[in-house]
Amino acid sequence: MLLYTEPGFILIQHLLLCFCHLRHFVQSYDILSCIHFTQRAEQKVSKIATVLLVVTWLFGLVTLFVTIADKITWLQYLYYFSYIKLAITLIKYIPQAYMNYRRKSTQGWSIGNVLLDFTGGSLSIVQMFLQSYNNDEWLLIFGDPTKFGLGVFSVLFDILFIVQHYCLYRLKSADYRSMSEDGRD
């Protein structure tokens, strides 16, 4: 079943709404887990992460007030959050790729989630192509730039991680040293 918003807007499927709710639940669990485990260990949130979090929350609040004042539609407000998600996706991959490169190792890091993420990103892109083919409307591929961007960036970074794990640093795990030990921290 499809939900109609306004004439000319993209249709929203029930499954997408269910996925959003499920993702919200999983992210909430992740956040609570991070809070729980960082309080028990000697870890802390970096200043960069704190600044990014504050900027994201401020942006969300400001655009909420702009939406309440009827300067933008609620659908546009939700699209802004999808752009935030795309930015977060880019930000979350770069430090891991850099750390793997700097250490020349992937030891202590699980490839399992990367393989699942690669599968999800690939299937998301395939879904967009199939929907475009079924509707004979090839602009649908780029009709949701965030979904397309998430799929492409996820697949590209996952390929990088797979190459790092299975090709570049496969035999170098015995040379593992923590980043603080190599004096460049």
C-alpha cells in the first residue's frame, strides 16, 4: 500500500515507514550501549564527535522551528534528516579506513558487519533499478538521492574494507601495535 503526501511528491511505502521505525529503535539501542560502555571503561567521546553531535541537534531544532512556522513542508524537514544520515555515513567510514591504513592491519576489527552492509547496499541499489525498470521511469534511480548515495557510498567503502581485510593487510596482523604505541597519537 502506498501513502500519498501531496501531488508531485514521491510516494512513501509502508515498508519504508516500518524500516524507519526499526532503524530508530536500533540506533537508540546503539546510543544507550555506547553510553553504558563508555561509562564503565576509560573511554570518552572525542571533541570532534561532540561538536558534530551538537551541530546536528541544533540543525534539527532550527529546521523544526522553521517547519512549524510553515516556511518548509514536513516532507522537506524529513529530507533534511536524510541528508544528515548521508553525511554521518561518510563520516563514520573515513576514520576506520584511515586507522586500518595507518596501522596496516585490520586485527581487532570484525569484517562480518561490512559483509552484511555490502549486501544491504547492493540490494538497495538493485531495488532502485528494479523499481525504475518496472515503472519504466529511469529517473526514479536518482529520485531519492539519499538512498542512492547511501547505497553507493556504503558499497564503495565496503569494497575498500574488504580489500584491506582480505588483500592488503591479510598477512600483516602479526605486526599489530596500538595507535598510541607508535608515537603518532
